[in-house]
Amino acid sequence: MSYLYVTEPGTRIQIKDRQIIAEKKDGLKIMLPIEKLEGLIIVGNSWMNAGCAVELLERGIPVTYLSSRGRFFGRLESTRHINIERQREQFRCGDDAKFCLSMAIKFISGKIHNQIVVLRRFSRNRDRQKTEEIVEFIKKIKEKTETASSIEQIMGYEGTASKKYFEGLSLLIDREFRFNGRTRMPPRDPFNSLLSFGYTLLLYEAYTAVVNKGLHPYAGIMHKDRQGHPALASDLIEEWRPIIVDSLSFSLLEKGTFKKEDFIKNEKNGGVYLDKNQTKKFIKEFEKKLRTEAGYLENIKGRMSFRRALQHQTGMLAKAIENRETSFYNPVKIR
């Protein structure tokens, strides 16, 4: 199964002879058997005919619309996956303070664990002493998280751990791309620019997984309800941020995949964004990361791609919600 990303402006998308066809302005065509398509992501301005839209709806294949800077416009999706009984239980779980607290501890303790592993991996052949000082600080925050008495406390600990984590990453990254903490809306430097774009792609990857399990993406367990924000998908990606996006963004800058000149500064808001012509390169690397098979994920037997592992996690989340029993869910952790 494959995801198709359409990044060239003016591309025409249609279905013919059981093939989905993306035809660029220059006449170059990308073709994929419709049976192999799992999702379509349209970045920027492209055109899809009504027949194609109907076929995708009938097959339950979602279409996600993003701007070239990663801003989410909306989705075209079928209602075939809706499981109303599961969603009713999800709403009840959202009102169960004990359930929500227990799940929040799992989400954030898993995230902090993965931040520690990522820091240690990138500190090889670098300033290990300074990194270990930061790691020890973050470990203490993780311990506090695991005995927190409220979600507000947990989010406070998460903020403290993440601030220290990004401080550590900034010390390890090439001097050309050093940054001053996590900045968003707008991102202020190349590394934060890649993070913001990557987090958006990851969020809507999780959104699709959540919808496919019959859950409601906007009814969160840990994150508070906010108009237009898919809180449950946001809950789910916390432990995945370091594994997928942080490590990918760091590696791409370290390897020289992107140069400083590949980013442009918006003079109006001061934001730094990946040049539109480079967006498809990042998307290609992101998709490659999701397809990478890993055998170092705790609680997952054997080798599995990161995409399948995320879907597996979503299944465990659905089981925990259906049974209102948090023991069914274990956070993904890298070794």
C-alpha cells in the first residue's frame, strides 16, 4: 500500500482504467494502481476531477489538502470507518479523569524516554559530557511525570523536558544550524521550520490512523478540546515526534540534504520556511522514514515499518478506549 503526494502546482489528478494518474503541467504522468493507494496528500494548488473524488470516497481513501508550507486546509474522507459505539465510549473516557491522567502519563513518559534516546544517539563523537548532564536533568523530570497528579502537571513537566531537550539538540547540531529553542507559528530558523512541517505531516498521518479505527480525531484524552484541532491525533503523536520528525530533521541538516539557501525568510512575520521547490524533497524523505522498518521498538515484536507501528499503536489506543482500561496501551519506545 502506498501514499501519493502531489506537490507540483497545476497537476491534474484523475482515475482511468483502475489507475490513479497525476499529470504534471509538462505532461509527465505518475501512475499507481488504485488498489495500492492508501492515501492522497495534495500540497499546493492541483486539480482533481469529480469522478476521481467519488471513487476515492467509495474506497475509503482519504485526501488531505496542505499548503506548500504545511498548513492544513482540510480533508475529503468517507464516513465508512465511523464506529459510533466506539466513539460514544471515547467521549465517556474523555470525561473519566482517572483514565485521562493514566493515558497522559503513558503518552508523555514515552515521549521523554524517546527524547533521551535521540539525544544520546546524536551525541556520539560529540560533547558527551554536556549531553549526559542534560539527559540526567530530563530523567528526573520523567520520574516526576510518572507520579503526576494532574494533566496540567504533566504538561508542565513535558514543557520543561522539551525545553532542555531542544537545548541539547542545538548544542549537537552543526553550527550553521544552531537554534535558540523551539519556535513555532512562525518557526524562526531552518531546524524549527523542518520540525513544524514534519509535525504537520505526522499529525495527519495519525489523523488517518485514528479515523480508520473508528475513533473521533477531535475528541482528545490529554489535549484539551480546541476548535479545529484534532486533539486525539495530537495525543497519539507525542511519543512519535522525537522518533520520526526530530531525528529526521536533525539528520537531513547534518548530512547536507538541505542548505541555508534552501530556506527563505518571510519579512512580514519573521518566519523561516523551506523554499517551495524544496518541499517535495522533505516530503520524500519523510515518506521514506515512515516506510523504514525498525526492529528496536519496545512492545512491538519483530520488524515493522514506522507507519505500521503507528497504526498498531492506534489499534491499542482503540482497545484501551473500548475497554476503558489503560493497560491495553503501551507507549512506543525506541531502544
